Amino acid sequence: MKEVINNIFEKIEFSIIVFTIYLATIFFTIMPVSIVEKLSLLEFKNKYQFVFSICFIILSCYYLASIVNWSKKKISVIRFKKHRSELIKKLSPEEKQYVMAFYNKDTKQFDTSSIFDITNAVVNLLEHKQIIGRGSSLSVGYTEFSYFLQPWAQEYLNKQLKEGHIVVEKDKISWN
């Protein structure tokens, strides 16, 4: 009998087994006596009702906590994206110039990397705002380092380009 149970646990995911147990506890806890009687399980239900009820309560709490946790993560992601898009919208003209260094005129979209002087205050400000990040600890010159545009910022800026909120004409750039 132990071998059969071990084989079941090895071949089926644990979450599926727990959900199956949860469905069984719902069945034995909530089902009316008349239905359980027709299935000839009344004696079994009466004997193990206490165990079914405890499992039902524990697993209900677990699934409720899982739903709350999932909801909190979704809300956190939505807030994060909103905060980051607000951050890019409030960039100063100087910061926008440095962000535009990531713009590739050939592909007409924002690339991932560019080289900046580490001693530049605007570069440090953009790095602090987590819009760009230092891509390497090795300098290109004495003070120039490779920087990358954060993936969320690149996605947002390319979306703004496609929607026409950022317009690039030759050497002239306008942000809406």
C-alpha cells in the first residue's frame, strides 16, 4: 500500500493532490445527507466527518490566503508600472536628452545600451531613478561606462514612439 501511495505522489503534482483532497472534503462536508446516503457513504462520512471538516477549513484558509497573495502581487505590479510611467513623464529636458541617447535612428526605436561619463550628474540621476543602469564595471575610457536602458523603460518608450507621443525628426525630438 505504501508503494502505491509513493508512486501516486511521484507521478502527480502535489498541488493537484491537495486540490483533489480539497474537493473531497467539500463533497463530504457540504453534501446533503440524502445524497451521501444514496451513494452508500453515510457510515464513512459519519466516521470521518471531523477529519473532513478540519481539512476543509485548513485548505479553505490556504486557498483564500493564496488568492489574497495573488491579488496583492497583481496590485503591486500595477502600482509599479504606474509609478514608473509617471517617473518617465516627469523627466527634465536634460534627462530626456540622455534617454534619447538610447534611440537608434536606423531601427527607429530605443536600444538597450549606450555609453556615458560616470561623473555626469544627469546620468547618476537617471541611474538613481532606475531608468538606466550601469551595464559594466569596466570603463570604456577612463570615466566612460556602458549603461543599459531598463527593460520596462525601453518597453514604455518604444510604446510611446509607436503611439506618436515621442516624435523624432532628424535632430529634433519632441515628447508629449
